[in-house]
Amino acid sequence: MKQADLIELIETNQLIEKEITLERNAFLKTEGSIDTNIYFVEEGSLRVYVMDENEERTIRFGYQNNILVSLDSFLTERPSEFVIQALKKTRVKIIPKKRFMDFINKDDSGLKLWVKILEDLVLQQIEREKDLLIASPKERFERVLKRSPILFQEIPNRHIANYLRMTPETLSRLKKS
């Protein structure tokens, strides 16, 4: 399913409960909180990270027309270590879990949509795991550039470097070459 089709489904079925605006550096979700909402990024950008000892480890990003969710908390309804933070002023639409689950359980097309969303999330996670296993910073950079070129237009370099597990200086050198 294309992103545009998903957006249309969300809007057609009135799944959005409300819309909020986050200022730069504001938190959408904090460590240890339960969050069962699905977020649709209308504009701006967000990052998802966890704390590893005293270091932030960026796991993923969300920007215009992306869906973002703290999937572990969404599925289990328990606290999650994930933190979701706005990187710049960001507007998100909120889809509550109950409204979404009522929709997907209404008929087979809803269940097919849910399976497709989960498949996409699993495939994204597999690609992310591959990125982390690759030793070469250059190859990690090239994989992410090929997969998500818009990332480099939407997200500050220091966060991309953290995501790629390299220094900002290394990322800068790779971008120049």
C-alpha cells in the first residue's frame, strides 16, 4: 500500500481524533510512559530514541506524511523506553488505538490493512538491523541515502550521524565525497 492510499484511508474513515503542534525539542512521548496512539506527521520532523547508559541512540525518524508509533507500547499497552521528540516545530494528527482497532476489526479490508502496516514495519526493522550490522560507515551512509534521500533534507546532521552510529565529522566527509 502506498503512503498516499494509507493517508486517504485514515482521512476517509475519520480515524484522527485530534491534531497537536509541538515546539522544537518538545516531547511527544517520554521514557517509561505508555503510549498507544498512532501519529501521522502533518509537517515537521521527529526522532525516536532510547537512552543507552548516558547516550541517546536514535532509532528512527518521522517527517511529513510519515506514520510514527511506539510499537511496543501500542501492542502491549505497557510502558516503553522509547522517547519521541520534535526536531523542529511539528504538527501531528493523533489516531487513538481504540479507534484504529475498531476500524481494522470492522471487516476484512481493515485486517488486510493492519497486516500490510505490520509487514512494512517488520521490513523497515530488518533494513535497520542490517544497517547496524554493517561495519563500514560509508556503506551504512549509502544504504540510508538510497532508502531515504529526503532524510538528509529534513533531519539535522548530528541526529543522522547518531542514527548511523558515526561521528558528525565522518558523516560530513561522506556527504562531501
